[in-house]
Amino acid sequence: MKDTPLSNCERDFLLKAIEDKKRLDGRQTYDYRKIKISFGTDYGCCFVDLGQTRVMAQVSCELVAPKENRPNEGIMFFNIELSPMASPAFEQGRQSELSVKLNRQLERCLRNSKCIDTESLCVMSGEKVWQIRVDVHTLNNDGNLMDAASIAAITALCHFRRPDVSIQGQEVTVYSPEERDPIPLSIYHMPISVSFAFFQLGTYLLVDPCEREERVMDGLLMIAMNKHREICSIQSSGGIMLLKEQVMRCSKIAAVKVSEITELINEALLNDKTARKAGGRCGFAESVPQERITALKKDETPVEMTDVTETANDIIQKAEAAPQTVPSPVVPVPGIGQVGQGLQNSWGLEEDDDSDDEEDRNDDSVDARVEKVTKMEEGGADVVEISDSEEEEVVILNPEKPEKNKNTGSKSHQKGAATSKKRQKK
């Protein structure tokens, strides 16, 4: 499953914030996120929280045959597993490009730097050696997996104890922790990786980038260093060109960060050792409260129930009198409804008044029309009313009388004929 890409708005917002020397979580440019180190119940199990990034490292060992070219040295094996639980972009059962890059960088950081005495892992030359396997599991990915993995791996190696062995002739006897105390590994130094993200073609620099910052970065520089200021490995990715001054500046910053992280690891190891020696809860059991595991087992709370009635009466008598209830100050005006006993509801009052006024007006107009029509009928004229609606003006038309017109027309014709005859006689 592919991860959801960033939108252009988010990308522009992140780059603009980096230009203004601001970060999403409120950190400064060279600040690390909060680092928390905890241990499991067994030796060699370590949990590292780098902000929201969570990584678990587990160290195990077994007796194997050595390599032919190095018969007197033990074997170191590192494996990083990107679980789909950590991010939806990780797929199960297949190695991604990120997984291969993290594996190689972890091997260069821990194995090639010779931080562990591999010759002390030899039991019988050419026959039996200890193989130390470091498995790193990503539980949650919020950016900068390499730094979290390197801290978890070196802390788990320092916390690990291998079983004691004895050799009698050709026989090798492995003792359990109950028979003999396990033996810690011989570690010379603790290399820790520090990541630097570059933006705008190397113009801006950030330490410990988060997951969103990694999406918009142009390049990444990882420097593995110990507290003695010895550089164990350097790896640059992203295809950007870095100047000598930039690399020297990053190495100085890495030296400060590595010394701080080394002190934190030593303090966590010392606290775990003290807790185990005292016989108290340690490791993963310390971080989980007992009440959450045994939720049904609770201590009984002593409560006195003999004088409950007397105590309740005393409380009621000493209590203040209840305040007097005041009627609602709401004034009943049109358009306000009140809920409760004895309250008024004035909804729809204006509508009722308007409807009554309209009915009165309609009745008056009808009466006026009836009186007008009756007056016209009493005058002896035929009245014709033309109206499309009640609101329009009423137009009254008086029809013509054709009979009177015919009579007047014939009389005028006769008068005209008589005048013509008189003119002829003259």
C-alpha cells in the first residue's frame, strides 16, 4: 500500500516554515525530539521512543561454526524489519529500498566500526563461536528511523548478557542463568547515528527530521560518531552537492548530540541495573501499572456506614436555605413562546390580527359593490361589470341603445329631404 502523498499546500507550508526557522512541533533547528529508553524483562530487549517514532531491538545469540577466513572471530548479524504496523507504506514479506539502506547503514555503524570485540566471542578456534543477532523492529514511524534504530541497537547490545560456557576437551557446556551469571559483551565504544536534512538545495539544515519533513527534503546526511569525536561512518543520499564547510558544521553538531545521547544511555543502563539488583520491578513490567493488569483485584476502601442517617440530617440542617424562586422575567410579546405551567404563549398573535383586518376589508368592499349595483339598477340602466380580480379597479360600461339611434337617424333624413324639396320649388 502506497503512502498518501503530500498536497502542494502542505509542501509549500512546510518549506515556508523552514525558511522562517520554524518547525511543526515547535522545536528549534538543531533540537532533538524527546528520547525515552526502556528495557524488557529479559536481557537484550530495548525500546526507544524518539518523539512518536518507536523502535524495539532484541539481541539473541547461538553457537555456530566460524567463517573460514576468520576462524577466531565471532559473527555479528543485523536485521531491520519494517512492519506494516509502523506505517501503511511498508509491505510485509518484501525488502524495500529503505529497508536495505537502513540495514547497510546499521552494519557500517556497528559492525565495521569494530565497536564490539568479536574475538571475545570465540569459544573454540575454527569450531565454535558466538553469533550475535540484532533484530530491530519498527513499531511506529514518524521519521528518522536510522537514529532510533542505532540507539536501540547499541543500547540492546550493552544490555545483553550471553550465557557462560566451559570447555572440557572437545565438549562445550553452556550454562543457564540460574547456574552461572551471564556475561556481558565486550564493547569498546558506542557509535550513534545523527541525521541531518537539507532543504532548498542545501540552503537550510534541520536535525532529526520528522516524517513530513523527510517528504519535502532535498537530501539527507547521516553521520555515525562516538563520544570520543571519532567518525565511524558518513552516508549522504538525495543527490545534492555539499560543501566542505557544511560537512564540518554537521560533524560538530553531531559530536554534541552524540555525547548527550551517550549519557542518556549510560544513565538508563545504570537505573536498570540498580532496579534488577534490588529485586524490584524492572524493564517492561515497570512501565505497566499493576492495577491495569489485575483490574479485578482492588483493595477494599474502609467506609463507615453506621451513622449515615444522623450525618445526613446534620448536613441538611447546617446547609443554607434554598434560594427563593423568582418568576420568569420574560415579557410576553408577540413572537415569543414560553414553556411551563401558568405561562403565556403569544405565537401567531400578529397573524390572527392581520387575518381579521383583511376579512373586515373584504366584507366592506363587497357591501360597497352591492350598494353601487343596486343604485344603478334603480336608475333603470343595464350595468355590465368587467373585473379580472377583486384587487383590480372595477370598470363599468353603459351599453348603447340602437333603437333610439335609428329613430333619430330617420328623422334627420326626413328633415334633409324636405329642405331639398323646398330649394327645388324656389
